[in-house]
Amino acid sequence: MSAAVVERNSLTVEPTRGDRFAVVIWALTATIALAVLALIITAPLAQAGNHTGFSSTIYKAFSFICHQIPERSFHVAGHQFAVCSRCTGLYAGFALAALIYPLARSLKRSDTPRRIWLILAAVPLLIDFALGYFSIWENTHLSRFLTGALLSSLAVFYVMPGLIELSHAIGGRLARKAE
């Protein structure tokens, strides 16, 4: 087969502006999620290194979204993480799933899985919470971390499609303005 025939039969698809925005949105989401996770772990390290002003700012920022009970938090260098173990799991699961999202799903897709999967992912967290709350079973750092990570890692498959759809809408508007 000649090179001309191969070239004529091959299909070259240029990425649209929406496709490029989807990559940017994914990269920003993953970067922000990883940065938040890094801050959670940085707080106790900064505290241990006598950078109390910096660590206090991190702890204060996270105090608005987490109870920060020391007994329910992971510790490093003798100081607790900026959030409890369940919140650490939520942030870690989201960050990891956001990072590997393009390996599991095309950034061109904006459909979401059936909602039942999100509900099912929340069930272990609710059971872990309820058993501990009613003193039926003493949950652990690991159980809180894993149930949080399960829920948030699945939540990425609902958040990213919405952000991707938004990026396609923005890309479409910009393309129409350019015409």
C-alpha cells in the first residue's frame, strides 16, 4: 500500500478547545487536590520544625471544616495532621482518584455513573460512623481513613464529568467568540 493511500485513509482528529480545557480542568483539579493533601501533612512537620506561624495558619484554615480531635487524627513527628483520619482519607482518596482519572475514563466524557454507586460507596462510611457513635464498635484510624477514601475516590467520577462539561461549555463559547 502506498504512503498516499495510508495518509488518505488515516483519520486525524484535532483536539477541540473544549478538549484542551478539559485537560486544563483535570490538571488543575488534581494539582489543587494534591496541594491540599500536602498541606494536611505539612502542618505537623512544620510544627515539629518550629515553624509555628505557618503550621498554625494551616491548622486554623482546616479547623473550619474538620473537628481536629487529636485522638481521631494521624500523627507525624509527634504532631497531629491538620484534619482527622476520616478527612485525611477523604482528601487522599479524592487526590489519588483525580490524579489517575484519565487512566480510568476519557476526559471527553461528561456522563456520570449511576447514583447508586455513590450511595453504595457512602454506606461503609455511614456504618463505620454509626457503629462508633453508638459505641457498638470502636472504629480505628484505618477504618475511618479507608471509608473516607472509598467515598471520595468514587466522588471524583461525579465531580470531574461536571467540570469537564463546564470546560466544554466554556470552550464552545470562546470558539464562537473567536469566529
